[in-house]
Amino acid sequence: MLEASMIVVGDEILGGYVTDTNSPVLARILRDHGVTLRCVHVVGDDMAAIDEALHLELARSRPRLVLTSGGVGSTPDDLTFEAVAASLGRELVTDPTIGAKVDGALAWSRTQGFEVSEDYAWHLFRMARIPEGSRLLERPGGWAPGVVVDVDGGSDEAGVTVVILPGVPSEFEALLSEAVVPALVEGRNPHPHVAELTHDYPESVLNLTFVDVLERYPAVKLGSYPGRPSVVRLSGPRSEVEGAAEAIAEVLAELDASEAGQRLAAAGADRAARRARDATEEAP
């Protein structure tokens, strides 16, 4: 089964200046294709930090996708291409496709009367210098491609595929949906069946039920999320999810019919009402 990991690169995220929105997008899109996102690292614009995170993910179970976001521009703090190449023991080479786009950007700058020095051009071409042996994943109308580096044959051959993507959220999501998913994700794993149940009880009331259900249906992944209402989310093979959902629904029906269950639900509703009232009173 294909699994995935992510490395989010950016001092601006660790500094609290920018909120990472790319990892939730990745998690949702992968989930829709039955691929589990196992780990997300957030690291600064630092060669050693990127190297450490990448090596941790290369050591995990395979086949695996390791997707990065950010650090692929032309400024000195954009280090992802350089860091990935160094981590994998590869040289940086100028990709002709990206290089042609950079040439076009430089030509446009000249037409605007901007002086394009040799040093200026060298820094802009940092966006085109990618790890040796990489290939591109492009989308129609996009400027920045995804850069793909296979390790030990890549994820198609029980190895690891490193996918380097830009950090700009619109570009990240577009490349992911239009290029990465069709080439590397689609059709790899079976789609899990998902069922949700809601209830108004403290989640601890169902702990023993959850233990029993997971013992009876070991292929099911169970998540419990307290609230008003609380949510129990089950995912996995359809037959096992349906069996687990039926077992939990039976327990909830018994609670609904019992005096103890009714008192618990009423007490929970009172607490929720008090919290809402307190919040209203504290509001300016």
C-alpha cells in the first residue's frame, strides 16, 4: 500500500507569519484516493533541517511518496532543490524546460527597461537548477512544474518518490490535483469506506465499546471527536466498517433508551448551554 509523508519548508511558517494550508489540502486529496498521510514535518529554510526530515522519511516503510512544499524560488533562502540534491548525493543540473521559462522572464524584464546583470540572471536560474536525474510533472497553463526524484526505483517499484512542489497554495494545490495525482497517486490504493455516527454523550462512555469494536474489526480505523454532537468516524474495508458501525449504533440505541443515558445527554446539554451563555456574557 502506498503511503505518503510531507516536508513543509519555510521560516515564515515556523515564525508564525504564515499559516500552512498545504498540508491539510494534501491530506484531503490523498485521503480521497485511499493514500494515508503518515507524517508532516515543518522545517525552516535550512539545509540541515531539510536533510534530517528527508532522511527520516526515506527510512520509513515503502512504497512511499515524500512531498515537499516551499523553498523553490530564486532568493537565497530558497534551498529545497539544493538540500534534496545534497541529501540524495546528486548534482544540481539546469533543466531545459524550466530554463526556457526563466529565459522568457529575463527577456520580459529587459523589455521593461530593467537592467539584467549576469548576477541577477544567475540567481533567477536557481529555480531551474534541480537534482540530477529528476523529471518534471507539469499542468496546462502552469508556470512552475513539480520536480520528481525517484529513489531506489521510485514508488512504482517499492522505493521512494520525492516530489518537490512550490509553496504558493494555489500552485501547490493545482499541481497536486492536475499533475501529481494522475501520475503518482490515482489507482494505487483501494478507496476506504467511511461511516460517521453522532451522539450527545461524553466520549469516555464509549471507550470500552471502541475497544471491543477494534478487536472485532481490526482493519477499521476509528476516530472519536467530542463536541455537540460528538462524532465517531470509521474508515476501512466496507464490510468491516459496516459491522463496526452497526455495533456502535446498537450501543448508542441502548444508551438512548436507558435512564442513565438520558441523564448523561441532558447533563451534557446543560454544560454546553452554560458554556455558550458564559461566552456570550464575556463577549465585548
